[in-house]
Amino acid sequence: MKASVKYKVIYRHREKYSISEMCRFFSVSRSGYYDYVRRMDVPAKDLPLAEKIRECQTECRNTYGYRRVHIWLERNGTHCNPKTVLRVMNKYNLLSVIRRRRYVKYGEALHRYPNLLNRDFTAERPNQKWVTDISYIRTGQGFLYLSVIRDLYDNSIVAYKTSSEQNINLVLNTIKAAKRTEKVTAELQLHSDQGAQYASHAYFELTQRYGITPSMSRRGNPYDNALAENFFSILKTECIYRTKIATLTEAKKLIDEYIYFYNNQRIQTKTKLTPLELRRQYAA
């Protein structure tokens, strides 16, 4: 047993038993015990750093790992070693929620478009490569379906729509929303999986009207659209799975709040910027 543990036991029972007798019983010195008691009133030297990390985790909804926390600290004027950040986060129980992989079984789909993306998830400018997909959120009132479009330049969510039904209108409305806010050129690729909505004639007509070039994952290759799936994994781990959602309205509110946080406040470890900070840098 460590001496500090023995001192703690002695201190806890100091009113009931003699200090000298307990020190003899635990084979520790009285001077060592009284030195321990004096040090009890001295704040831990890493407590100020822990408070800064606690502030960061409150701001980011307790979703940052130590690398993102380290970036946040530097941006806010606190400079220290990343390993120190990890140690303090462990010590004061400030770790983020652990992300767990979820595996999805993919169904049959028609292959209507070539795989132009071909797992090249890099883009040189905004609105050059988009990925899109649909996922669902379980609530007490049933499923809420979420359709998103993610820009591979900065990983921002350029548009999203929700619906209680998984149908073609959900997909079309997402594209229309993106078109209203973003500059679309003929060089824009929109990559999807082989879902029925993306293989539909209505999807083909809308992309042609907007001058968007469709791209589609190969059959049985979910990793072709990994960046769309990745966002859903982040959303569900950092937001959805942390609460029991009662209603569709509650789920919609959570999604609205999280996507705003994701685009505007969530630091990316690779760039050390939020998605929209990186996007604004390109525009400047």
C-alpha cells in the first residue's frame, strides 16, 4: 500500500484513533503524515490546466479527444505538451465519449453512374467534390431520416434535410438546398452509394438540370462512400447516442444544433481549423 493511501486512512479516522498509534500500525512516520496534511490544502499544480480543459469540453459538448483539446488550448493561449493534456484528462475524468464503430449491411442497388470519385477523398477547392447519403435516427415516435451533402474540401455539411419518410423527395430537397447556398459548376461531382433514390430518374434529371456530374459507389464497396458514412458516425457518437430521444421534433433540434456546432466550432485535427474557417480562408 502506498504511503499516501495510508496517510489518507489515518486522516479519515483521526477523530477516532490516536495519530501516533495509527502511524505505528501503518509503519509510517508522524512527520510524513503531518507533511501530507499540510499539502492537502495546496491545489494540484495541474488544476488550472484541468479547469481549462473542462471549459473546452463544455464548449465542445465533451466530444474532443486530447489532440483536439490540445489544439483548442493553443488557440486560447495555453501551451503545453499533448501528453500532458492526455494525462490531466485521465486524472480528472475529462475524456471524451469513446467512439465505437458501427457496421452497416448494404443492400442491392443499380449501378447507374461510373465511380468517378474512386476513393480519392481530396479536393483542391470548395464545391469540387460532394458526397451524399441517408441515415436514420431512432426516436420514441419512429425513425427520422437524415440526408446530408458533405464537401470533401473542408468536410463541411453544405446541406441537409430531415423527414419521417425515406423517399426521393428527401434526396432532391437536399440537393436543392445545397444549390441555393453554394456555387455549382459543371466540374462538381456528387458521389453517392447505389441506393434506389440515387438511381432514380428524378435524381438523374435534377443533377442534369443543375449541371452536376453524378458518381456512384461500386456494388458491395461501402468504403467508396466512406466520408459520408464517417459524418454519420461522428454525429451519432458525439450527439445522438448520448441521449434517449423521445420525439421526431427533439431529434430534428439535436441535428440542427449539432451540425451548426460541427461546421462552425468543431476543430479538425488535420487542419486545426473548423470546416467553415477553412472554407473562409479559401474565399479570402
